[in-house]
Amino acid sequence: MEGSLSGLLMLQEVDLLLDRERAELAGIPGELSIVEAELAAARNDFAGVESRLADLASAQKKCESEKTEARQKLAEYRTKLLSLRTNAEYKAMLEQIAYVEKRIDDIDSRTLELMYEEDGTRGSIEDARKKLDRYSERASKKKELLAEREKSLREEISRLEGDRTARAAEVSVRLLRKYEQLRMSGRSSAVVGLVRGACGGCHTNVPPQNAVEIGQGVSYSCPICGRYVVDLDGNRGPAEGV
Ligand SMILES: [Zn+2]
């Protein structure tokens, strides 16, 4: 293989690693925001149950004070009843008393409903709290892992960048320029292997004469995709993602 071409192949190996690690690094903020969003949702659920419990407690308090008021009124009416002289007045007061008694019954059943709902809500606040604890723990672990991963990726990338500079220096300017053009056009592998007599990038057959020359190390550029086709050991090209 042409000296510069094998240098290009090594450069490409470094670039493929760099691409992969940079892509992983770029994905970290997204992973973090997923973790944050899950945690925020769990916090929100918990806060929702908590505020429902507070509402239930204040509704029960309100019922209590309404009941106290109604009872006072009832006692007042019953005392008044004794002092009434006419049948009409007496009848009217009995009606008022019945009304207040009915009101007290209503308050009692409302209080029962509230207590019943409170019991259920206490059960769900336990669940929401457990869920929140679980999510908090998971989020902090995940954040820690992502921070570690980010640190090691940055170190690895800067090491590879140094490596890349050194390797690029060994490749001829002409090849390097062509290679950069291919990469910029979105081809992650600018150098591919000759695979069963075809370009390892686009699978176009290579004319037999050219295939022989590739085997001899002559540089060959695929007329269809423009990639350099080289004879890799065992004729197997690097994994290609176009
Ligand atoms: Zn091709």
C-alpha cells in the first residue's frame, strides 16, 4: 500500500474513534435532561398528593367549624321553642330545627367522605414519596456516572486529537485534502477496503485490472463514491457508515 495511503488509513481510524467519542459527549446533556425531567415529574407527583392532603385537612376543619356553629344554633332554637306561645310560631321553629338537623347530617356524611379520601391519599403519598426517593437516588447516581463519563471522554478526545495531528502530518497534502472533502460530504470512512472485488463503501465493482493494482498498493479512488479503495488484510474494509 502506498505509504501515505496507509497513513491515511491510520488517520481514519483515529477520526472514527473521535467521531464516536464526540457524538457520545454531545449526547450527555440530553441524557442529563432526561434524568432531570424524570426527577421533576416525580417531585411534581409528590407535591400534587401533598397539596391534596392539605386541601382535605382544611376541608375537614371547615366541616368541624360548620358543625359547631350548627349545633349552637340547634341548642338556641330548642331553648326558644320552650318560650313560644302560638302554634304557628312553634311549627315554624320546628321546621327550622329540622332544617339544622338535616344540615348536621350532611356535614357528618361529608366529613366521612373526606376522612375516607384522606386515608386513600395517605396511601398514595407513601407511594409518591417512595417513588421520589427512588428517582432521586437514581438521578444522583446517573449524574455521577455521566460526569465521570464526560471527564474520561474529554481526556480521551484530547489524547486522540494529539494523535490525529501527528498522523495527519504523515499524510500527503493531496490525500489529506481529498480525505477531508470526503469526510465533509458526510462519509465517515474515506478509505475503505476492497471487498470481493468491489468498493467497500458503495459496493460498486472495481475493474479487475484496478483490483490487481490495488493489491499492489496503487492508490485507487472509486469513481462512484470517491472513496479510496485499498487492499486491507484479508480484503476486509473497515465498518462503514455512509
Ligand atoms: Zn465507492
